[in-house]
Amino acid sequence: MRVHEIMTAPAVTCGPHDSLAAAARLMWDYDCGILPIVDPHGRVTGVITDRDITIAVASRPYHASEIPVNSVSTGRVYGVDPTDHVEAALELMGAKHVRRLPVLDAAGTLKGMLSLSDLAKHAGRKGLRAVTVMATLKRLAAPTPADAM
């Protein structure tokens, strides 16, 4: 099974200068915990999670509407190609301790998102073994090794 068969598309995104309040609103409205940050050409420059927003707002003396996404976002992006096998995506998730991956074409343009939820929904279909998905979830539940980040 290939990533493009089960990914969520289109992905909800934000821009680097959007506020944390705007990003949080998108997460609430679209029931997601991560937003890829895209430049005007649709290339992913980073990601921001609900956890990033929570910690930034709790640790700074500013309102969420005053803090730009790019000041707290994660610049390191681990992604997969739409044609990658889902098993490769699971391995990357486990190795890098991430629950969601942007799906990017060769130019770095966002095509969708792949989450553990997407994988769990399709476990047992077309060769995606439920035991493989569970093994990745188990790796993610373990403490994060310092060198994985």
C-alpha cells in the first residue's frame, strides 16, 4: 500500500507569519493537532503542533494573537513521498518519534498528511499489517530518545 492511498488530502496549512491564535483556530475547526507551515509556493518550511502552541502561550507574556507561528514552530520536517510504501512511513515515524508526517512531492510541495489515525483506519487492508502499526505505536509510546529529535 502506498502513502497516497490513505493520506489525508488536502492538508490544512498555515503561513509562517500567522499567529498562534489563528493556527489554534484552524486546529480546532479541522480537528487536527499539527499544521504544516507553507511558503507562498506551497513548500513546507516547518510544522507547528498543538503542543508547540500550548507551551509557547503558557511560557511567554504575550497573547496567542501576538505570537507568530514561525517564532515557535519546528523547522525540522520529516516527510514522505506520496509513492512511498506505508511501511517506510511507519519506520520513519518510529525512528523520529513523530505521529504525523507531511506528504511531499520531489519539489517539497505539500500533497497531504499521513497520521497514525490514517494508518490505524487502514490496518489489515492491502498488506498493511495491524501488528506493524501497533509496533510503531508502541515505539512512539516509549520515552523519546535524545538522539531521535
